[in-house]
Amino acid sequence: TSLGRLPPDSGVKALQAWRGHAGEELDGEEMKCALSLVCDAPIEGLPLAIANAGTFMKKAHIGCEEYQQLLKSRKAALQALVLDMDKLLQYFHISNLKEELARRRVSRPCDLHKLTVQDVESIAQEQNERHLLSMAMHFVMNTEHVHLTWQLDIDTVKEMDKDAMELLLYASLMGNRNIPACVLQSLVFGGRPVYRYNLSVSILKAHALVDVFESNEGYGFSLHHLVQSTVRERLMCQPHQLSHKLSGLSHSFLCRLPDS
């Protein structure tokens, strides 16, 4: 299948397996709902999105219909952010994006689907702040596909454990593979006991947001690059918090440099 997407039947089987219901038969309505969830946006047969959806449904003890409602409410909330475009653009110092969007017949959140990747790149090339504009546009447009399924888990983690959310935010600014625990422990937990780090990481792992590693050199965690980009996009739209995180990382690494 294109882009590694699963066919409908395989997608439903995979969803059931991740929910902990492998081999269980679904009745007519349940099967219809499961097929809709697996095949329609934002999941569209993507194995990673199916795994994330199934894991969330298992933890929350909900079915396909309830999960679809959660996705719809989350998508509506993300689209509503576009209505506050003026505040976002003030942060990024972009003045004429509205005119550029209007020229491409995009004036409301529901019109965003009209934009293509080429449109975004073209707009970016016409601005002085190309990189900042790209980040802003990607944040506004990112209401589909696998990112949306992770938003539910990230929101849940934020409510459960603020320290776990801080770990994700710092990790979004680093390489996504084998992030050493020693760096994040000092940044997030300071002198608090190590078990607090372990507890927060276990929450992230339970939500399928990170993979834990341990070796002779140490231990820490890795996260999928799509999880990382989803978290990073949130952070990019909070310039003050972004600056604080970057400053903390810089200080942490400088302190670890050997004395000359």
C-alpha cells in the first residue's frame, strides 16, 4: 500500500490488537465505526496512528465512537486557533500573511485545506522571515494525520504530570534518539530524587510517546520524530517559553564542558 498504509481489514485488526482485543469479533455497527476510524482522516491507515489510537483507547477504556468524538473536538480546538491569527503573527513579526492567504482564497479555518505545500513554500519565499513563517504556517495547518492522534496523549500527559510535559518540551529541542537522562534530570528535576524522573518517564512510556533505553554508557529515552515535531510545534508558538528552554539547554551543556 502507498506510504505504508494498511488496508481496511488489516487496519481494524491492528487497532483491535493495540486495544487489547485481538481476535475479538466486532458486530455490524462496531465494525462500521472501526473501519471509519481506521480509514478516514486523520488516521487514514497509518500504522503509527492506529497504534497510538488503540493504545489511547485501551488506557481510557473507550470505544471507537468515543475516540472519534475526541478527535473531532481536538480538531475543532486546533482550528479555532486560526481565529487568533493576529496574536500568533505578532509573535512572529509577520504583517502581510493575511493578504497572502486571501489571495489564495483562504479566509477561514475551514478553507485551510485549499493550501498546498507549494503555496506554503511560495508564501515563505515572499517574506523576509521565511523560517518563522514556515513554523507559523505549519502550526496553523497541522490539524490532520498522525499529529492529531498524539495531541490527545500529550494533553493527557500535561494534565497528569507537569514534569513529564517538561521532559517532552526539552526533548523536542534535542536529537530525538538516545537522549541521556542526566541532561534532562538536571534541567527538569534539579536536586529532586531520581525516582521523580523515572516516574515521569514511565508516564510518557505508558502513553507510547517515548522508548526507554539503557546501556553501559547510561540510560534515557528516545522519541519518534513525529512526536518530537508535534511537541516542538507547540513550543514554537510560545516564544517566551521557547527562549527559556533554549537558554536552559545551553547552560546545561556549557556546564558539562571540561575545564580548559
